[in-house]
Amino acid sequence: MKKLFSVLLTLALALSLAPMALAAEATPSDRTLKVDGVTADVTAYNIGGCHYFRIRDLAALLSGTESSFSVEWDAAENVVRIETGADYAGTEPEDAAEDQADSAVESTQSVLIDGAEVDGLSVWNIGGSNYFRLAELQDSLGYALRYDESTRTIYLQTGAAAQMTFAADYAEIYQALVAAQTDSDGYSVAGLARAETADSAAGSAGNSADASGTNVQVEGIDEGDIVKTDGTYIYVIDGDDALTILRADGGESTVVSVTEVADSAYESRETGSYSSCSGISKTPREMFVREGTLALISDCYRYESYEDADGYVYDSDRYICVDFYDVSDPAKPELTASLGQDGRLVASRMNNGCVCLVSSYSVYDYDVDDPESYVPRLYHEGEGTAIPAGSVYICPEIESGQYTLVCCYDLSDRTQRAAQALLGGGDTVYMSDGSLYVFHSVWTTETPGSSTESDHTESGYITSADTEIYRFRISDGLTLAAHGSVPGFLDSQFSADEYNGYLRVVTTENEYANLFYPERSGRSSNGLYVLDAENLYLVGSLSGLAEGESVKSVRFDAETAWFCTYEVVDPLFAVDVSDPANPTVLSALKISGFSEYLHRWTEERLFGFGLETDGDSGRSTGLKLVMFNTADRADVTEENSYLLSGVTFSEALYEHKALFIDVEENLVGFLAGSSDYYIFSYSVDGGFSVQMHLQVDGGAGQVRGLRVGEYIYIVSGAQATVVDTDAWNAVATVAFSTSSASDGIQK
């Protein structure tokens, strides 16, 4: 790969040349320049293996970005003057000289940037214009460079995407919050996506070889859930907000301990004529288990009320608590540490014993003298401390008072390893082996015109979304490393994926307008965007797909992207992304209904779970299982399908962890409706067959299935049903009540 120092800039300025200047051969460059992902139509030359571009061309290309600058030539002083952050007077890159030169002469012109002379620049005069090296000016002009030898493309990224800087002090954060509170140019919408994002077909994470475990997106990267197993024991957050541990022993399975979590502390005191009380209430949400340590993630509410001479005072905090339990003896879990962070839970991931927890935190009242009133806090044994100002990155687009907080917890020593915060929203999370990505959907409104009627004036508006992307490097700690963006918004965590150094993202673009722009109201289409994962430069894209429809599900499988869109029928797109710069649609199979979830079954098959719909009305008619034959990506077919007619709700439609998928045993399980749990087997010849149908307690709204050995455990409410997969019958029902664990109850 050529070094970036071979990349050069142009200056289209009339010059005075030194009479003894050196000469060199100049040939038109064959390199492509992309600025913030857009191909630039500019003239460049190759001189001695290096590539040179004009400064006025660059000024025109960067006009309106965070890296904009002005340029002018001082003929009297023979100086080029560049002012960063200023507007450029021109609008478009200038045309090249009519006669392409075949020689270059070394220039003697000086260059001043913000009034200071810059030495050591390589400058050549070609046809009366000065040509410079991009790499020599990138630090001064505030952009970043990358060269891709395979596509012979120079990528230039501007502004905040190139310069990841954090707040200098709390005062800077305070001013940003005040500015965001009064800014009405745009607003962000968190929660457009259903969850978070990943690579090839998922499998269980962190379990023994003969256990299925949680249905995760990226193999080897675990996701927090209400049920976990290590292959010997099953750990459950039950309907009573308690941690229950049972030994997975088929028909002889038993509860070995129950640890009460919900209300862990309460104290009432009388001091003279005054009274006070305090307490901590916890609601468990999910957990991770690894090598004898369990990390329990809970919503925590801490309160204190007291009465003094000035009257009654009430104080409270809400945050996410991470409690570490030593479960090396599952019959006696021991709480060893309690940590946490402000906000509500967005997502969690674990890789190699490191848990990354992402939360969304909002502040409303800002006291300039009290940073804890407007920055998130980190917690240790219930005591909160404001995150350092230097750990807060102020995003280009922020929602008033909205933070995204990313913290890493180490299960091996039960500590909080690192924390960083984005002053800006975040609604979707994807984690690869070395990076964690946070996606933030930002909706902006244009007001391009107005219409005056007889008695009033109506302003026109057009609202659309872009997605900001932030990459945290997690391979050596936690570092915010890059920022990029793509048009549209994500459907779910599965809409993003990292593979071979590239991040691929599928989005839906919607526009909403008032009657002033009826032709743009409700307009939608879909696209796939490929970015360089290191710096989040746009490398390639495919847009305008399935107009009038929206993305329902996505699955990436190495060099293929599979995604379904829907309006009346379900097109399953197969897109070849082997060439990152040129993603190509291979096929688009249309069938009735749509898949809300896709799962790579084998190299030649793709499983879909979703809803069947009426072809005329679009009304949902039942839950649908479908197996696609993908042996020929250019001719994908529907191999088999199964319809649960009349049942149109399942937790698994919006929560992939509620799907029990065991590809090795060809099994799929899920809750249909509120109390019917189905286990299906699949074969090419027989299609989908019901192996087990049982009634469960689905009142809590969360049911999980997992396999340990030859038994499947259906965990629902306050019990687990044990199914023998040889005879396909329920051999035991294990209740989680405290009486069933007697001496194992922990408080």
C-alpha cells in the first residue's frame, strides 16, 4: 500500500517561479479522491510516484464542512494565505487547463496558514497552478486521510469524523447543554431501532459444547439475558425478581439456591424529634456468567427522606447497578462487589470476560456550579461520582440533555475498567471482536419555502433521518476512535455488521412533509452502505431499493447481505458485498408476508421467522416459519414454510433472544401468543414439524428455551419445564418458589 505521504494537493494560483527551479515529468493521476464518501471530480497529477491536487479545488470541496478554509494569493509578497474555519469564496472545483501539461516546475512560493509560515511543503507548478501534497496539510486543515490500494482510492474525512476530541472541562459541557436546549434546527429520535447488531450466523456464547444457550448475533460475543447456563447449572432471573440457580439434571433437576434481589436495603431512624428513612430497590434485567462469576444488571432506585429543622427533604437516584456474585458454589452465591452507571439500559455485550454496558441518561436541570447535575455518574458500592469532563465527547448533533454512557466491567477482578460518554443520543449497539459501535438516529427538518393564502402563510417542511455512527475501540481498553454517518435509520441491531475491515449498514430512508410538499410526504426507500471500519469513511453504497417499503429484517453472512423489506409482499434481497466499493443486488425473491428475523442455518439455507399477511389487505394472518434455499444466491427459492394460523403475536417477533435455535439439532422454539410454546424440527424432505406443544406461564412476557445435553428447558415465570428430546415429553416441572430451595435462600 502506498504511504499517505504520496497524496498531494493543488493550488490553482498564478505564480512567480524561481529561474533555477527544478523540473520533473507530470502525468495525469489515476487515483480517485473521495471526500466524506463522495467522489470528487478534480484534476490531479503524478510526479515521481506521488499524487498532487490543487488547493482551490480542495477549498471548494470542503466548503461548508467542519474543515472549511479560505485561500488567496498575495502577488506582492508571493505568498499563499490560508485561513482555517473561514468560508471559501468559490463554489466548485476549477476546470483543469485545456492543455494538460507533461512537466512540472518546483515552486518557490511561501504558504501561510492562519498567519504562520509552513515550512517543508512539496509544491510543484503545473500549467500555471500550484500542486500540493494532501498528507502535508491534513493536521493544519483538520482532515484525515486513508489510501486503499485495492481500489486506488484516496479517502478524505473532514471535521469531527476526523478529529475525535473530548471536553476540556465541565464548563464546556455545560455550554453545550445550554446551546442544545435552545437549538431547534434538528432533533433526535431514540428507540427507532428494536435492539442492537453483527457478523455471520449466531450461536450460543460462553457455554459448554453440549448446550445451546442464548441466541446471540455474533458468535463468541455474549448478550445479556434473563436466563444463562454454563452447561451444568441454569441461572434465572425469575418472575419474583430473584436470582434462581438450578442444577440441569433432566428429570432430576432441582433448585439449589434463590437469592432475593428486589428490595435489598431499608432503614428507618428516629433522631430526637426528627425521623428519616432510606433504602435501595433493585429490579434485575439481565446477566452474564463466566468462570464462577455472575454479573447481575439491575435497574436501581436509591432513596432517602428525612426531616430536619428546615422541613421534610426527599432525595433519590436512579441508575443501573452491576452486582458481582461469586457463584463458584452455586448453592451459596456471594455478593462481592456492587458497581454501576447512570441511565437506562440500552444494550450489553461480553467478550473474553469484559462486559460492555451502554446506557442512555437524560438531565433536565443544570446547575452551573454542580457538575453532578448535568453529567452522568459512575457508582461504587452505592456512591456516585461524576464522570471526568475529559471522558465526555460532545457530538455534532445532540439531543438536549441526552447522554450515551459506555462502561466496561471486568468479570475476572470484578472492577469497572473504563468509561466514556457521548453527549448525544444512542439507540442501537453492535459489537465486533475489537470494536463497539453506537448508532444514533437524528431527524432533521428543512423549511425550504412557504405558501401565502388569503389570510395566512403556511411554511413548508420536510423531515428526514440520518444515522450517526460512533466506534469505540475495545481491544486495548475503551477509546472513542471514529465517527461517521449514513442516510436513513436502522431497523434493529442486525442492520449493522463488521467483516474484513469494513462496516456494512442497511437503512431505511423516510421523508415526511406537510401539504406544501405532497410529492415528498411518506416517500421511502432502502440502502446498503459500506464504510471503512477503522475510520468510518464511506467506501461504497447501494441506494434506492424497494421504494415505498421499509426494512423488516437483516442478516449478514460473510460476503452476502440478506434483508427483507415489506409493503404488501416480502422481497428477500441477496446483495453481494465482496467488493466493498461496489455492492451488487444478486436477487430479490418475493413471497407473501415478511420475516422479522433471519438466521443463517447452513451454507445453503437461511431461516426466517415473521408473519404471514393477506395479499390484498396486508393484514397479518399468523406466525410464519420459512426456510430459504440460498445455494444459488442469484436464484433464491422458498424451500419450505409453516403457518401458525390465527396467532399473530410472539415475543420472538421483537426479541431475538426469545427464539430457541439449535442448528446442530435442527430445532426452533418460541412462545406463540401468551401461553403456547412450540418446538419445531426441520428437515429438507419433511419441512417444519411440531415436536412439542406445551402450555407455559407467559404472563411475565418473557419465556426462554435452551438445551443442555439431551434435554430442553423451557423457563417461564417462576418455573422451568424439562423436555426429553428422545421421547419428546415433559419429564419434570421445577418451581422457583423460595420454599423449593429452603436452605438455599439468600437475602
